[in-house]
Amino acid sequence: MKLAQWVNGRLLPLVVFSVLAAGCQTPKVQGAAAPGAAVAASESVPARIVVDAPLAWGGQTRCGGASCRLAVVEHEEGFLAVHELRGRSDRLLDRQPLAYHPDSAVWLTDTLLAAAVEGSMGIDLFRIEQDRLVRVHQVTVGFSARDVVVAPSQAGRQRVLVTPYSGSEVAWVEWPEGNPAAATVQTQHWCKTPWHPVHVDHLPGVSGGGFAVACLDGRRVVALPDGQALTEPPRVLATFPAVPRQVRPSPSGRWLYVALETGGRNVRINMANGELQWLAGTPNGSVSVAPLADDLVIWGEDSQLTLQRLDAQGAVLETRGLRTSGFSTGLQLVDADGDGQLDVVVLNSSGTRSDVIYGPLWEHAKPRP
């Protein structure tokens, strides 16, 4: 693939967890001041490090003990890499080659991870042994895999959801714990180009949670409640005039935030009644989102993050910004340095570096008019 084919991190020939966030320690909730309260922002450059990760289309950080580990795919290089984040430093542990165009990676346990790969049309499983990546197994799902996320499973079993780079077919992959060679694959049709699914605790009109996902080419957000038969289609939560790129829930589960790629607006969905609130955005649109609180949110954009404090009706009370090293398509909130403050790991799908920006994020961000 030529880099000239890129448009906003997508390919012209194809129309297109965090990741599930895990913290090293119980973090302090940031930006808890009353709406409109004046919070002094630091005039100095926010504390950060950069991680060598060329065209990082996806990955996940997992924390435990005194350090975190970042698993990240290098999309054009064709590698899975694992970095150790200790304190405010980064150390590459290992890199292993994958087939053409790996797109995302997720931790299944502290030592087991999976990478979604377009070229191999499935997921590759690796184990960490003595800080090295050891290939365990490969599971084919029958389509070019874009995302892989952990799904709820029964005791003694492991289960993941795999979504496509393009098309509407998704796959549920399940195997007995410790025996991925016995994996079974069930497919289901969702919507056009479902990217970046996330498990949520609350869904409108049902008791309990399920998976929600942004459908890029379908221009909608759909959800599949836990326990719903795979023969039944997902429920449509909302449709849009612009491309939704990512959805993420607020910490309480009250809101589902939706990053819209164009149009200068974003959206949040009330997960109690399904009502929409339209949110003023930046002219170039947003491609990722990470809510810090119910009414405090971070939007990922081209070379920057936009932080917004909102009121109960969705009006923007204050806006701040943080610079990044590329097109910021992946955001994950973790306590990467163990100081009790939430930090943000930013995966950039353009350029050669990703960012770890240390908190408190709102206080470090620069006020905007």
C-alpha cells in the first residue's frame, strides 16, 4: 500500500478497546470541579513520552504491579510490538512479524494477547515468555480482520469478537482456556464496516449491557445486547449524516459518546432513554473519543486532542487542547506511571510515533478560545 492512498487514516480503494481500558491503580477522577469552575492550566509543556510505533493502527495497554505493557501493531511495517512503560519511560521488549496489514491488538490475560490481521484473515495469538513474544496459534475467521476485543465468556473459556476492515460480517471466536487450537468460529452480519466495538454496561430499552459499535459506511451506531441470539440483528441506536468513527461509554455508563469524522459536531447518546445530544466540535471532525467523566471528554483528531467540559444539556462550557504526534485514532485512559492520575495513551495511525501524555490531563491542557 502507498501512503498516498491514505485519507484520514482510511484507504481510498476501500470504504471503510480500546479498547478496553485497564489501569495500574485506582485513578483519581479528573476534572471533577463544578461546571464553569476556573482551573488553572499549566503553562509548561505537559509531561509526556513518545513511543516508536510507526503507523500504529491499534493496540492496548495493560497495567499491573510497577509497570504497564503496551501491545501495538505497526500497520505498514507488519509487526506486533510490546513495550514496557515503567514510571515515565518506555522500553521495547520485542517485535514479531505478522502478515500483511495488522490492524489491532488486545490483551487476553497478563501474558496472552491477540492481533487482528487483514492479510491472514483472522487473529494471531502470542504469549509473553521472558519478555519475548512467542507465537501460539492462528485462527482464521474468513475476512480481513480490523478489530479484536475481549468478549464475556463462561468460566474456563476465552472468547473474542472480531470485526472486519470492510463488509458487514463479524466473528465470535471461542476456545477452552489454554487450548486455542480447539477454537470455534461463529459469524454474524451487523452493519457496513463496524469498527472499534466496545462492551458497555447499559443499553437503552434492555436490562444489562452488550456491545456497541460505530458503522462507518452504514453511518449508524448499533448494539447487540448480551444474551441476544446471534441469529437476530443488532439494534440501531442512531443514524447520522456523517461517518461515525468510534463510540466509547462515559465512566458511569450514562452516555455513549460518538466521534463523527466530518461535520464539525459530535454526539452523545443517553443510555437510559436513547436520546441524542449534539455536541459542538472542531471543523475537521473527530476520529476517536475517551470520556474522562460523564461531562468531561477527550476527542482524538489530527495531531491534537480536544478536551471539552459540558453541561447537562451538552453545551460546551470550556475547551482545552493537547498536541499529539500524528493522526490520533486510538485513545486509552490508564494510570501509566502509577501516581494515581489518569494518563492517556495515544496511538497515531500516521507518522512514526505514538504518545503517552501524563495527567492530570485537564490541568495540563492548554485553554482554547
